[in-house]
Amino acid sequence: MSIMRIITCDRVCPVYVGYPIEKTGEKLRGKRYGKKVLLLSDSNVYPLYGDRLARSLSSEGKEVFNMTLPAGEKTKNFENLIRIVEWCAEKKMGRDDTLITLGGGMVSDIGGFASSIYMRGINFVCAPTSLLSQVDASIGGKTAVNLPCGKNLAGSFYQPSLVMIDLKTISTLPAREFSQGVAEIIKYGVIRSSAIFRMMEKGGPLRNEEIKYLVGESIRIKKYCVERDEKERKGLREILNFGHTLGHAVEISGFPSFSHGESVAAGMVGETYLSFRLGICDRITYERIKNAVASWNLPYSLKNMNIEKALTFLQYDKKVRQGKIRFVMPRKISSVKRGVTLTVGDAWKILREIC
Ligand SMILES: NC(=O)c1ccc[n+]([C@@H]2O[C@H](COP(=O)([O-])OP(=O)(O)OC[C@H]3O[C@@H](n4cnc5c(N)ncnc54)[C@H](O)[C@@H]3O)[C@@H](O)[C@H]2O)c1
Ligand SMILES: [Zn+2]
């Protein structure tokens, strides 16, 4: 068990790593978290862990209300956001009360957003249960819902008051969902940690101690970026976007239909190839990153993807300015160069070689 603290301008958020879910109640002891707690979860996760969390909260005298949303990304929309906020109002929750999310990044994104707008901000506690949400979505304070015309287009920056990570919850995660987290962990290795990368390039399965190490180190890297550039205005947080420019294009183009983690995996390989061809990294670095992705059975080849079409989707992306796409490119393992720009045409000319 370990504790980290994410320190941002108006909050210190403790992150408890490796604590059983049953300990959540005691961490919310006292007046600071109010009396009423809305426990927001999804239809897969609540049946697995919901009762344990609810019991731990009730045993501390909290009045617990549940709201269980259908699992899946489609749920992360405005209609459900309004339902959550209205539920808080119906239950007469006050400014000192708490909304706690139990589940993956979908519930923490929508639940975090709801916490930030109900009464202009109530306590938000996050109990992430997917590997991706433990290493990424629960940390850093970005909250959002999707709009019909794009992902995460409405949201806020709102730091949780507390994050409670029970690593044992990962054991019930379906293999494809586990891989989503793996892709983000490989990313952390490439941008800042050779130790993480070395552990990941040997492929799976991972021992429990290794998972604990990887989750802790990933959070440490995200903490480093978030504390120095909380609102993504200074450029440092941008390094977390490695693999995500091309990955996002692949994901939204839907050819083929890849999950976020799979798209980021292919995106990391493509962006490293660009880096190699621009002389920013050497071929060995490119081969190592490609092999690390392949060793987890994540997509590494761009051959069956319509990258040209995917790149055209990028015109609407936040990372495109005046027709130029901004990339984060590896220099070597654990070091990246940010703000590398290419036109869609030039990026396509290079990527065609491996498509
Ligand atoms: N806010 C951020 O900084 C940030 C960062 C990365 C991703 N995200 C967002 O996070 C979401 C993706 O996160 P995700 O992959 O956790 O998605 P998710 O919440 O949809 O979870 C994926 C699936 O795993 C299931 N699940 C979760 N934990 C489980 C467990 N322990 N056992 C069994 N099933 C479990 C869920 O029910 C769901 O079916 C996206 O909406 C993405 O935009 C946000
Ligand atoms: Zn991601």
C-alpha cells in the first residue's frame, strides 16, 4: 500500500494505491465529506464491487444513494449528466456532500463532471476499477461527456478530493479492457521511464508486484505532468499525448473499429515511425516500440488501416493548428520531443511507406 499526493493550485488529492475497497468509508470519515454520498457506478462494476463499497460507507454513518448507469462509452452523454445532477438535487445533497465513482474512465469522466457543476462543485471521490482508469483517467482532473459530433467535447478541470485504488479489482477485467491500460503504460515508459518500458517490452502476463509497480510509476509520471501544467496551458502536459494524435485519428475514423487503447498502440508505432524518418529517433527505438506493442497483441501494423482517411478526420482535432498537426515524438526510450509539426500531406507521405 502506498499514498501519493497530487498537488494542484487549489487542492491536494491523496491517491491511495493498493488499498482494499472496504477501506474507502474510513477515508471519508468525518464532516469534510458530508453525510450523503451518491455512489455512481456502471452495470458491470456495481454487481461486482458495489455492495462492498456501499457497506463500507454506511458503516461510517453515511447515507448512501446508488445510481447505476449502463456500461459503455455511449452512456457518457449530456442526458445522463443531467440525470446525475437531478438525482443529487432530488436527494437534497448539499455542498459538503460527496459523489463517488466506482468503475472505469467512463463513470469517472461523467461523474467528475457532474460533481464539478452540481452546486458549483461538491466533493468528488474516485474509485477506479479498470487498469486504464487507475493509471490515467482517475488522475489529473479532466472530466467530460461526449457530444454527438465528438468525444469529450464538453467538460471541466476538476480535481478529485481523493482517489482510492484497489488493485485487486483488475482481476475481473476482461482481457481486451486490460490491454487498454497496457497501451497507456507503454506510453508512460516511452515518454519518461526506461524501467517501465523494459518491463513492458517483455510482454505479459504481469505478476502482481509488477502491476503494483507499474500503476504506481504511471501515476507518478502523470502527477509530474499535471502538477506542472494542470490546465494544459504550458505545453508539458502535452507529452501525455504521445500516440494519441494518430491514435485519435484511427479511433474516430472507425477503420477498423478499434478501442481507445488499440488506437493509441497503433498511433504510438506510427508516430515513432514519423520520428525515425524525421531523424529524431533511431531505427532501434522504432523497432523496440513496435515490438513492445506487438508483444501485448496490440495492433502495431498500419497496413490494414485507412490512414489517409483517418488523417483527414484530424482537421477538426485540437492538435491541428493552421493545417499543421502537432506531434509528440520519441527521441529515445524515456525522452520525447513535443511540438513537432507536419502537414497532413507530409505525414501521409511518410506513413505510406509502412501502410
Ligand atoms: N479524464 C481523463 O484524463 C481520461 C484519460 C483517459 C481516458 N479517459 C476516458 O476514460 C474512458 C475509458 O476508460 P475505461 O477503459 O476504464 O472505460 P470504461 O469505464 O468504459 O470501462 C471499460 C469496461 O470495463 C468494465 N469494467 C471496469 N472495471 C471493471 C472491473 N474491475 N471488472 C470488470 N469489468 C470492469 C466497464 O464496465 C466497461 O465495460 C473513456 O471515456 C475515455 O475518454 C479519461
Ligand atoms: Zn489515452
